Amino acid sequence: MTALPASELTRAALPPPQVLPAHYSFEHYDDLERWCSYWYQLRAALRLRPRRVLEIGSGTGVFRGYLERTGVEVLSADIDPSRRPDYLASVADLDAGLPAGERFDVAVAFQVLEHLPFADFERCLEGLARRAPWVLISLPCHGWRARLSFALGALRLSVGLRMPWPTRFRPDAEHHWELGRGHSRRAITRRMQRYFVVEDRGWIPENPYHYLWTLRSRLTTAAP
């Protein structure tokens, strides 16, 4: 029996991609609200002044493309080879796909962790906390959406919030779970605090379906 090369062994051990490449079409995936989320994600990352960033889930490349044009090195990890990631790896087992000892200034997982069973959540948190001193995570929230935007001259105000549906979230082929019924923001934040100091968190005002955390690792320190 011929042995498989390391890249094929890694691919064989990964779960199959949940969506086809067509899922990431411009109007289907990158709608106006998601572009608002990109802005807040980029602002949170740039405020940390990173030199190297690990992006979990390649998506359409908007986040990576902008950071690279500011001089930041961005490497991606994904289970879907069609996204052309730098590392073919699952966030639930980064050690299987990333080189030993590989470290980054910031690791990000935007709208990713809900694609894995909730039983894997803390394993994902620990893996991210060991790879970077700063981690940015956003998750979707199941519920009614409300937002308000107001502008008068230079004064601009945007407020958004999400309230739980009266019924339970029902998992589908993509999302195993979401914030809301059964997984409150407070409970998820408490789990994060086992591995991180929570420096900031809140809704994306123009897209309250997304909730964003800025986390400082308890397991990794920044390089001098």
C-alpha cells in the first residue's frame, strides 16, 4: 500500500467543506451588512498594530486583502482547499495543520466557530489562545434584529441589538449553534474568560446579527 503524502493525510482527516464556492458570490454573501462587519473587524485588528495575522476561514478574502495592502502579513487556515488557504487545517485542531511553534500577533475567527459542534468550542478557543496573544472572534446571534442610524452634519450615531426568538435555534447544515437561546452572550463570554482577558465586546451596530470580541490570551504573551 502506497503511503499518502502529508498534505493528503491532512486533507483526509478534515471534515468536508459545508458550502460550494458559489456560496461566496458577491450579492449572496458579501451583502451591505457584511461589509459593515468587515469595517469593524478591520478596525479592531488594525488597532492592535499586528505584523502577522492568522485568519481562520478564508471567506472572500476582503479582510486579508485590505490588511495586506497596509503591509500586514496575513496567513489563512481553512478546511476548504477551494479557498486556497495557506494552511489546510481545522480550527478545532490547529496543531495538525500548522507548523509547530508557529505564532502570530493576532488570530481572527469571524463567523467561523458556529460551523463546528459546540462540543468543540473550548478546544478552538484554547488552540487560538496558544497561537496569538490577541484574538478577535465574532459569532452570529439568533433573534429579532433592531438597528437605528442617525446623522446630522458631523454627528453620526448607529445603534444595533439582537433579541432572542421565542423559539429555539434549529441547527442546519452550516450552523450547529448560534448566540441566543441556549448560548447566551454572557455564558459564551465566561467560557472565553478561561483562556482570555476580554478587552472589548459588542454588537456590530449596522449588522447586529454579528457580535464581536477582542480578547487577550492568558496562554501566550506578545513578542518583545
